Amino acid sequence: MTGRPDAAAERAAAFVHAIVWAEHTTLWELLSDRGRAAALSVAMRNGLDRVVAGRIRDDLADPVERERFLQQLVVGLRRDLRSVELTELTLGECNSASDGSVAVQLLTPSQLPGTDAWPAGRLVLSCDRNRGWVVDRLEPRLAGP
């Protein structure tokens, strides 16, 4: 995996696919350390025990704890994208930032005349030296154009 933006788009497509098909272990693998920390932080605000979160972060969690957390991660990501039909999401432009990250636009079909698609959000990815492109965050857009 290289730092090429097209490789980032491939990883973004895999992440969207994992959300659509509830491939929760794949989602976790595609999240950066920053993305994992954010997911665990949200889970703790929603009642996940801090000790359990630490075990999940350190890959020491009981399989049942980890499975439950990852299933809730899928639910949360789907909730973030609730204003669109997940199976119709497509990828749009990849925009590089000065910090080396890439934002991949998520598009959903439009019913408006003259508008093919509107932005449903974006995925922000960074390039990890060992893992290649990984997802830092999902920034959903909760309304139409």
C-alpha cells in the first residue's frame, strides 16, 4: 500500500463496503489509531466501561467484549449515515491536504433535476507507514444539498 490518493480511494471503498455489509472486524482494521481512539471515546460516552475500552484498544479484550463493541461501532457508523441509502453510496473526489491526509467524498444519488449526486459526507484518511491508508474519521453530511 502506498501513499497514492487512488490507494486511499480503494481503502475508502473498502470502508464503505464494510459499513454496508456490517463487516465489523474489517472496519476496525481499516481505522487508524486516531480513528480507533475516537470510536472508543464515543463508546465510553455512551456507557462503555473505561477498563473494557482499554482492553479493546490494547487488543486484550475478551472476544465477547470486542464483538459487542464492534457491532455497536457498525450501528453508530450507520446511524451517522442514516440520511442516505448506504447501498447507493459512491466515491467522489479525493482531495489531498497539506498534512498528507486525503479526504474522499461520499456521494449519494440526487432526485433533483440537473443534479446527479450530492455529498453525503467524506472519509478522512492518513497514510500509516506500516498499514498504508487508514481511516481517521467519517464526517457525515446529514441533509441534502
